[in-house]
Amino acid sequence: MPAGVWTDELLDRMRKAGDPAADAAIEETYASGEQERVRQALHGFGRNSDAVPDGLPPQLQRYFEQSAVLPDWADPALMDRGRSLLGRYEALVVSTLLCGSLPFCYGCGDGAQVLARSQRLTSGVYRRLMETSQFVVDVLDDGGLGPHGHGLRSAQKIRLLHATMRYHVGCQDDWNSAWGLPVNQEDLAGTLMSFSVAIPNGLVSLGVDLPRADRDAFFHIWRVIGHVLGVDDQLNPAGFDDGAALFDTILRRQQKSSEAGIVLTKAVLDFIREVLPGPAFAGVGPTLIRHLIGDRAADLVKVPAADLSKLALQAGSVVNFGYGKAGDGVPLAAKAASELGLVVFKEGLRMTNKGRRYEWQVPTGLTEA
């Protein structure tokens, strides 16, 4: 859909829209009382080549079969080029996700309400962030969406997790219908753009000389991932410029301060302080977030002022490990981002999971979701 047609009328309608295929599968699973059996059946069901377990409820069986088919417009060559950005700029991608994509999402006040209702996003932030990193690796890994990759199964399970959130949260007494349907289509599209648009923009702001063809290829593979995740075709644009326009429109509509967004962002800042060694790194989180999303967006989620003096103190000890080309204009931010991304992705994932990969599971209740 070309830029300029994402009207308030359309997006207001999309705030009331869920994901019919995944919602029907979850509703049938709960109606039949089979949620625990389904969870057990899908445990460890992780590779595209794994057969769908026998005996699943019919709607769930149909969901896995239909959502496993990539769209006709998916271009293997573009997908392969797009996923290669993770290998080249791994640490910077992870830092941009942590300090750019997530704060952008948390600054959308209505959408942050459903996120704050998941205990895993507040009290379990370390594990949740590691799971998000694992998902990014799964879908962007070599062949991650191919016949033997983990990416498609991870996306299918996350889509069911979203449906579980809609099933449970929407009927809670404290859910305000003015916020829209939990995990609605506008919020899904905004989250998708926080990967496909915000990450390439973040790389550029960190000094990466990113060719337009690489940017467009990265956007394309996330468009494919968005299709698998159940994002409505009307909110899954074909090109980067249209995606950037959609992202700007959603941010214009949804950015506002909320207690939920402030709490979620504080959890990210606490996480960064925990994983980076010593007080000299105390300024990294606020400085990177403000550098990547801007002061106005950072103020909405109460990010402390950037502390460039503290960042400068440790600049000499921070090593850019070769995952990105740091531009001369932003050397401190680029070096800090490289250090943070390397620690989070390599050490954090290893320490929190004892060297094993995370497997997304279909939750049986809101606390798990």
C-alpha cells in the first residue's frame, strides 16, 4: 500500500483488529481445555523441517500448515542479502534493538499497556530480552526461514503468544477499550517497523555506511517475517520509504507518556546497567537511547539525561569488535553500542541459558505470556 493512505480512519479500524487465524486456533484450544496438552506437544517443536505434531486441535493444525507458506512475493535473493546485515553488524543491531526499537515501542502509550501486563517483560526482563535476541537470530540466520531453519517456527509460536495475550488480556476488568484490542494490528505494524525501519536508521545514526540496497533488502526480509507473524497486508508495505512513512504515522498517533512505558523502559535501563561492568558505563543506556530515538521520545518514557562525560571516561577501553563501521561523527556512541551489543548477545545469551538456545512455547496462561 503506497504512502499517504494510512489514514486515521484505517488505523483506528486496525486498532480493533486481531489475527483471525491465530485467534481461532487459540480460542478452540482453550474451549476444548487442551491448552496444556498443546503446550507439551509443541515443546521443542523448533525447526521448519519438524513435522507438525499429530492430534492438535483442527484450527491449530490448519494454522501451522497455512502460516508456514511464504508469500509469493518473497524474494530469496533479497532475503539472503537482508539477513546478512546481522552477521556484519551483529553488536550494533542488538544495541539498536535494545536502545532504539524497544523504547520506541514503549513510548506508544496504549500499546505499552498490554506489554506491562506480562510479568516476563518487567520482572523477567533479562530472559525476555534474551528471547527477543534469539528470535532475531532465528529469523535472520542463514536459512532461518528455509526448510531446515528455526525462524519460521519461532515466528509461528510468537504469533500464537500474541493471540493468547488477546484471549486473556482483553477480558480483564482493568483493560480499557480505548486502548484498542490487545496486540492489535496497528501495534503489530508499529512493532514490525521498529525492526525493519528503526534498525537500519539506527545503524546509520551509529556511523554505518549502509548501502540503500542493503537497507531495502533488510526491510524486505522483515516484510516476509511480518507476513508470517500475521500483520495485515494493508499495514505491511512493500518498500522502505513507505514503511518509514507508516512508522512516522503510527508514532504521531500513538506516542504519549504512560506509566506502563516508563516501567518497561526502566527495566531496559536496569538491564543495561547490570550487564555492563562498572560505574564508568552508567551513562551508556541513557546516552544510546537518546541518540537513537531522540530527546522528545526519550522524555516520554523518562530516560535520564545523556551522560557523555561518563561515556567519554570509558571510551578508551571500549573496543569496536569489527561488527560495524563506526563513523567519525559518532565515535563514542558507536563504540558503546558495539560493546553493549557484544555483551548482551554473546555473554548474556550464554549466561542466562547455559549455552542452550531458547525455544518459544505456546503459553497456557497470562503470566506465562
